[in-house]
Amino acid sequence: MTKTQGLRTGGQILVDQLKLQGVDRLFTVPGESFLAVLDALHGKDSIHTVVCRQEGGVTYMADADGKMTGRPGIAFVTRGPGATNASAGVHVAFQDSTPMILFIGGPDRRDKDREGFQEIDMPAFFAPVAKWAARIDDAARIPEYVARAFRTATAGRPGPVVLEIPEDMLRDEVEALDRPALPPIAQPPCAGAVGALFELLKDAASPVAIIGGADWCPKAGSYFATFAARYGIPVAAAFRRQDALANDCSVYAGQLGYGPNPKLQQRIREADLVIAVGARLGESTMDGYTLITPDHPDQILVHVHPDPNELDHVYRTDLPICADMGEFAEMLADWVDPDLVPFKAGAEAHGEWLEWSEPKPRDGVALDLGPCVKAMREALPANTIICNGAGNFSGWWHRYWHYGPQPTQLAPTSGTMGYGLPAAVAAAIRFKDRPVVCIAGDGDFLMNGQELATAAAEGADLMVVLVDNGAYGTIRMHQERDYPDRISATELAPGNPDFVKLAESFGGWGQRVETTDNFMAAFGEAKGRKGIRLLHCITDVEVITNATTLSALKAKG
């Protein structure tokens, strides 16, 4: 039911709509272009305003919040450079299928198309990386636009919406009809299609499932685990979707993407039936579209996705099913077919993953990250939230960490750097009763290290494990493979700060770690503390990944 509340400024109308939509938190770097919104937020304890230090941190935090809640993460930034800084997080939300709404304060309407101060055509700029990008020119229509933004961000394949809000429009005083929040659209699965899936399973010799992605939720993970375990179907997680199913599930087979278990890759190649649920089967998950080819001869593909536009978009699909992930997984769990004989492959694949995820000591390595990850996973509870950006350092946790049910992994499938710390801040604010750990490389951390100030201001309780090899390690790896011994633009060591002192400058605690034994002691002390805790781990760039060295790469070349 809609209603008016007399004259209100556009800023007040906008804040009222956010409250009606159930928003309890937003992230921002303030700008003069949306002062009317900031004024409307004054004294409103129902919406927690998190003040960040750079607009990239704003949208990374909003993306992380959207991943954790399933509701749109809310971000506010100013025009021009504020918006372009924020675009990185919008791109993450688009590729990761995360619901988000970014509001951008814009120049006055009368100055449109004059290239005024910091003017950019925002709908045009964001159109390629947003589900919908628009500009609100009439304050009375704010409820309409906001309601559509929430619906668009959450319907089908979730993603980001961008709305430009001109400064003068926000100051207008008008009457407007509020619009109430509506429950998300849940597409029920077709019973006939699920029956067809079970018939395909009866004819299959080596089925495998690939899960995680758009619309995935704890409900989907729980029900899918019941289904897959009942019938012994190996379940692989799409790239950086390792919490899609609790890793202690008896048929969990590990993750795809960069550096997966070769035995899992071989299992995928030899599968005669592939059941992809939620995953887009993107470039990273599919190893450059080669693990399963888009036309996949000799393999049957069942693709389940909440957005019909994704089905048959890249991959030829033998059985497309458009459905809400939770509803689909629940129907699978409730569907008991006595004629389907359980497969042995699920338990075998889980055993292979357990072996792969058990670190083996590496001789001659002063700080061996494998045993460090194992010590962390044994000391921290299953609901610990691991946050990371991009870099080879993350591979140790992708391989050796055992993730609990969603949300326990916040990591961008888009491969962006600088994501881990903002995501950890958002997680520490959202889940104050759960351990939160940011895993970062030295180059990765410095892209958004200023958000330690946000963590300090919010009283966030989080740990940072900073892996410092003095290089942009991933690029150095590719460089040594393609251009051996011709190092160029990848060294960082001469300019890196004292990260311990940096943490201390924000009121935190830190310790330098140079050996595996040092790590064990430092981690034990950090675990017993609260607030910002940082372990500055000095590693050798020679040990470039959890599986190889630079010398080995050059020898292959």
C-alpha cells in the first residue's frame, strides 16, 4: 500500500525508501553532491552509515555485504572521480552476480551536458557493468526508481544497479507516494525437468556437479548436500565459491579455477553428465573454456540458473532449468528415486580432495605457508570468514583451507586486487560474533590498506595475514614463464612499508613473521587479542605458488 507523507526533500524521500526496503547499513565516502541524503540520515540509527576512506573500498564493502546477506549492498559516492573510483566494485558485483545498488550524487539538472564540474554521463559510463543504470530527474519518482532498483538487483541473476541522483533534485520538496518492499521473486523449478534430470542420472556412469554462483544461498547448499550425498555425486565448487557447500560434506570434491586438484580436473573431463547449478561456467572455472568446452561433445550438460538469459548463452545446454537455487535444491533433496543406485565416485572424490588439501612440508622454505594454513584451520571455528583479493598468495588458502557453509568465503571471482581488507571490514561489522581473517599480498593490501582506518573507526575485530614476497607475484610468475630472467615492473620490496608499524598507527597490533615457527607463535598471540591484528609474513618470491617455484617454471620454459 502506498502513501504520501506531505512535503519532503528528495533526500528524505530516498532515505525513507531505503528504510522501507529493509536497508540497515550503507557504505559511503561523503560528497557535496548528496548532502541532502546525509542530512536525512542524521540521527537515523536504523541505518548504520559506514564512512570509508576511498570509493573503491565503499563498493567492495557493499559487494561483500550483498554476498553475506543476499540483499543489495548499498553504496553512496559522489560524481566524477568518486564514481570512477567506485566502478571497480561495481564490476566485481556484476561478474560475481552480487546484488548491489550504487547511488551517485550528480551535478544540477540545469547544467546537464555542459561538462560541468566532475560531470560524466553516469548511465552511459556504467551501462556495460550494471544490470541497470539510470538518472532520477524527478524527486516524486524516487520511490518508483528505488523499488525498481531493488527488484532488478535481486531478480534472476543478481547484480549491481547504478542510480545517479542530481544534487538539486535531492533538495526539491515534493509529495511522493512511498512504495513498500516486495519479497524477492522465486522461480519454482519444473517438476518435469527435475524428473528428466533423475532419468539422466540413471543412464550416467560418471556424473559430476559444479555448484555456486548466482542466487546461491545457505538453503541451497544444505539441500544440495543432502541430494548429492544420498546419491554419491561428486560436487565441485566453481571458482571462489568454496563455501557453496560445507567442505566436510562426504561428496565435496574441491574447487575449480586456478590451481585445482589435477585429479578433480580429470574427473570433470571424463564425466558423461555435468550438472551445473548456479555457476555461469565462466572462463576461470572452466580453465579458459577448455575443461568443458562450450559444445562439450560426449558430455551431457544440465544447466540450472535463475536467469533464463544465461542458459545456452555460452554453453550448449542439453537440459536447461530456470529456477531459484534454494527452491531447486529443496526439490532435489525431497525427490527420492528408489531406482537410482548411488555412485561410489562421491566418496572417492572427497578422499582425493582431503589428500590434496593436506599440506606437505617443503624443504628449504623458511616460512612454509601450507602448515600455517593448517594450523589456522585447526585453531579457528568452521564459521570463520576468510576474505581475500587477487594474487598467488590466495592459492594456499584456496587449496588448504576447509570452508564452512556460506558465508565463509568472500573473494572476487573477477580477480580484482584490494578486495580482501574492505570485505573483512564489512564482515566484521556484519558478524561481530564470528572470526574474520583478511588474507592479502603486499601489493594487494596496499591497494586498499587505508580501510584499516574504517576498521578502527568501527571497532572492527579482524585479523590480517599479509604475505609479503616483495613483488606483484602473479605477474612475476607469468613474466618468468614467458620472458625468463627479464624482470620488469614487478618488484615491490624497496618501497614496501613496515606493515607492523602501519597496523600500530591505526591502533592495532602487529608482528613480523619470518619462519614457520614464528608464525605459529604469532598466530597464537593474535588469536588471543581483539581489534586489528596483523601478521606481516615475509616469504621468498622463489616459492611462487603452493605447487611450484620460479626456478621450476623457468626450467620448463
